[in-house]
Amino acid sequence: MPAHVVHPRTYLVVFAALIALTVLTVGLDLLVREDLVNLGAVQHPLALAIAAAKASLVILFFMHLWQARPVVRLVAVGSVLWLAILLAYTLTDYLSRTWLHVAGY
């Protein structure tokens, strides 16, 4: 099977997008820390969405999942679904516990 050749411009565009998303993440954090912007409950989901976008760019382009065979894509999607299942079960345990205050801690 011949290797897929990726144009260097693609890597540069993805790199620029990663830098832009990183600057956005740091900028939002600085604005929130200095109390210039109050995002409230949106802050954490927004930060996670930016992180997911950066992870997707890395997986798709730098790890070549974009040009991968369908079975490789299926394994990648299955892995993400399995991770989601494990996190969901962990959160159900964590959120259903009653937290006791221990004196001195």
C-alpha cells in the first residue's frame, strides 16, 4: 500500500490552529483570573471544548487518522466510546457518594 503524502502546508495550518487555540485558552484563563470576564458555568465546558478541538486536530492530522483505513478509524472511535463508558461509571460512583466532614482535615 503506497504511503499517503501530506503537504507541509497542511501541517503548518494545523500548527497555526493549535497555537491559536492555545492562545485562546490562556487568554480566557487570564481574563477570568483578573475578573475581567465572568463566564460562570460556561467556563469549564468551554475549556474542555477547546481542549477536545486541539486533541482532535492532533489525532486527525499528526497521527494520520484522517488518511487511515476505515478499520483503524473504527478502533479509534471505539476507544473513545470505551473511555466515555469508563468515565461515566466513575462519575456515577463519585457523584452518588455522601461526603463526610472529618475534623482536622
